[in-house]
Amino acid sequence: MKNKRPYIYLAIAVVAALIVLAIESPRISRVSDVGDGYFIPDYATSDVATVEVAQLINGVRLARDGEEWLVSDFTTPMKQTLLEKEGRKIETPRRYAADSSRVENALGAFGGLEEGVLVSDNPEKQRFYRVGPAGLRVKGMDADGKTIFDIVIGKNGPDMASTYIRNAHEDKVYLVHRSLLGAFSTRVDDWRSKLIWNLHPKQIGRVEIASGDKKVIARRDPDGAWKIVESSDPKFDQKRLEKVLDRLRAVRAAGIANVTDRVATGLGDPDAVVRLTTRDGEDFILDIGKTTKTGKYFARREGDEDVYLLSKGFVDSIQP
């Protein structure tokens, strides 16, 4: 007689899966039908001037600065309590240039967001949906400090394309048909701009790349044509120059290095130096140092105290 245990286990697994779907199915509301309105009525991204993202002791503050955004650390209530218990002062956080396109895209996730399905109004179930005290809280305010939204973002719905959320001052939990996880981070570095410089091709009048005993120098003639003035590699031709110039026109880092030992970066005596000179005589200088354990290069733009990380592919593509 054949062993029927595997079939029994399979039947149990199927029943368990059906129970889970019955509990979490985004198509079934145990409290209410789908709402007719928007989760944030009359919402416009352009109205948001400040955003606070907080979860437990971690938090960031995003602030609009004209057409751009700035990002800084945000002291959450939990972190403030811990600092006070330890007798430590709350230092004024440094503000960094943020990746404005990322901020706008994240805020755009709330635009046209339908109210969704009301799945619970029981505060005891908030932990299950991860919209309780440990949830990701995102608060947006206008230029006058008036709150536009104050939302707790929970876990993904069962279809992974929806999210459980609630208004921070209400117990009602909704399942909205949009994935919001990952849009908002509590780490400053995740929001910081990694653009080192961005130049229009016609701005550049001269380029010099030096790496050890290798060097390439090229300049633009008054008629706009490029000419290779010096090259340690005879194979570095016009076609190669055009590719290098295309890579150097806009330099974006692969990451930001929070290093305490500047000597370890090798930037005091860089392995390679890139110098772009505009037609107006302004220099854009990039020092490239040693590599990290993951193969990225430490780099720093002269005049900028931040240390960036460049991908190996980028550095290899501009070598003379």
C-alpha cells in the first residue's frame, strides 16, 4: 500500500494557503468596500515643502530649496528620548544636496492614490500590518508648516503590488493598490545627490587626464573641433576621445563614502586626476584614489569635502 502521508501534507499546505488568502486577499474587504475618494484629497506634489521620514530611532528631513531639495538627519521622538537619557546634546544636523528627482518621484507616489480597501479599524491589528509604532511614518507639510499628509506605511499586500497604510492619527488600516515600500528611506545617504558635476558638451574647452605615466590632453579649437594635443597612447584616437568626453560631461558617483581615515582613500596622492576646463576658464578637477574592498574607487572633486565612490567600469572607461 502506497504511503499517503505526502498527499496529506500537500492537502494541509493547500488549506493553509487558502486560509492566508482569505485573510489577506486584496479583493476581499472584511470591513468595507473600496473607497471612492483619494487617500490624500486635493494632493499636489508642488505643495509639499518639507517631508519627515521616521522609523523608530532613524529619520531624515527633506526640505525644498527653490527648485532643489536638501536632506538632513531628523531626530525622531524615540532618538530624542534616548539622547536625553544618555545626557547627550542634539547637534544641528548638516544639510546635503538631495537627489531632487528621487524626492519628486517618491512624493509622486501619493498622487492619485485611491483610498483603497478598509481592512481593519482594530488598533490591536496594526502590528500585523506593520502600521503600528514600528511602522514607517511619512509626514509632509507645506511652506507654512501645515500638515498635508501624515501616513504610516506598512508591509506589502499579498499581491506585492499593494501596501497597507493608515493615517497616523487614525486606527483605520487601508490596503491601497500601489507599492510604496522602498520609496521612502530613513538614511540620509540614500537621498543625497551623487551628481559630481553636469556640464553641457559645448561648455568644455579642454580635457586633461593623467594616471601615473599616462596622460591625454585635448582641447577644442575656436571652430568647435576637438584636437588631441598630447597622448601617451597612440591608439587614443578621435573616436576614443569622443567616448571619454561623453562620459566626463556628467559624472555621477556610484555611492558616497563615509570615511574617517582620509589617508586610506589615497586621495592625498591620487592615482589619477581628471581636469575639465570650460571655455570660460573654470576648472572641474576630479581626484581618483585607491579602491575599496568591493572594487569601487574613492574620488573627490576639488573644492568638495565629500568623498564619493566611482564604479570600476566608469574609471576604466576614461583611462588614457
